Amino acid sequence: MFTGIVQGTAEVVDIHEAEGFRTHIVALPGDLRLGLEIGASVAHNGVCLTVTKIDGDHVSFDLMRETLRLTNLGALEIGQRVNIERAARFGDEIGGHAMSGHVICMAELTTIEEAPNNRRLWFALPPTYARFVFEKGYIGVDGISLTVGEVRSGPRGVEFCVNLIPETLARTTLGERAPNDYVNIEIDPQTQVIVETVERVLAQQRGS
């Protein structure tokens, strides 16, 4: 389990490609390697990955075909950075919201609105998942637990926005994002269960 509180970023220092498979190696800062072992779970841009090798500060992770297809990790290049969160431990403070590290889709960054000490980002969602996003609800964006500011109909379908404070911009890669970039999205699981349950009940009532 993860909390959506990004602990830092790590640079991708090497990538090994194979058919439908990729191993990428990141340089993890010392505080993020503390107690790290092979087999541990670490979120990269919100994607739960397993440590496969540790060589000093270079830590390897394998990405299977589905991960490469569904997330923005497949487009990473050497020198780019990812948001990092170690798996939560029993008793840790849940500063964001409970997240599984299972990305459901990607969303395109469409608009950036600047204001003093604030930045608002608008994202276009695939239609299939728009029904799970509500104003003031939780959402995971590249592994960051954020609150949905607004939801609107835009030229590319349903869009939602998040508001970022300077600390989030400094600690994560969202400060580097530009229009047309894609971010990983994890829907709040409780919201998804509620929506799907209501849809199922309504469908049963209509059928009867």
C-alpha cells in the first residue's frame, strides 16, 4: 500500500530493452534506500514496481508489457526523473489517501494556469473513467495524492484540475510537466466501488 505522499524523485540512469519487457535502473538517494531489499515494492510515478537488483545507489526494476502499455513508464528516457514512494508500513501516518500502486489509465495535460504561489493543471480523462472523478474527491496523479479541484467538459472530453502548492512543485516531477504530457492516474478505490455498486443496483432495478 502507498499513501500518495511522494518522498522524492530519482533519475533513470539506464534502460535495458527486451521484447515486451524493460528493466530500468534509477539512482536512489540514500534516504530512499534505507532498509531497501530485493523484492521490496517501490512506486514510480504511482506504479508499484519490485526491486530486482541493488548495486550501490543504482536500483533495478522490471516492467512487464502491460505496465509499458498502460503507464507513462514505457516512454521514459535516460536522464528523466520519476516520483518515488516506498511502500507504507504498519503504523505510518497516512498523509494522503490509500493507494494501491495500480494505475488505471493515463490522462493528458491540456492546460496550465499560473497564479502567485499556485499552479493549476487541467487533465483530459479517457471517457471510460470520467465517471469516477468528482469535485473535491481524491485522485492519484503520477503517484501524488491530490484533491480534484473542478470537473468540466472540455474540447477533448471530460477534464479535471488539481491545484499545486510550491512544496508539491518542488518535491515532485509535476513542476516539469508541459501540455500534451501524459500522467499516470489511479482512481480512489472507494469512489470506484461506490460508483460501480450504484450503477449495478440501478441496472438491476431497470431490469426488474
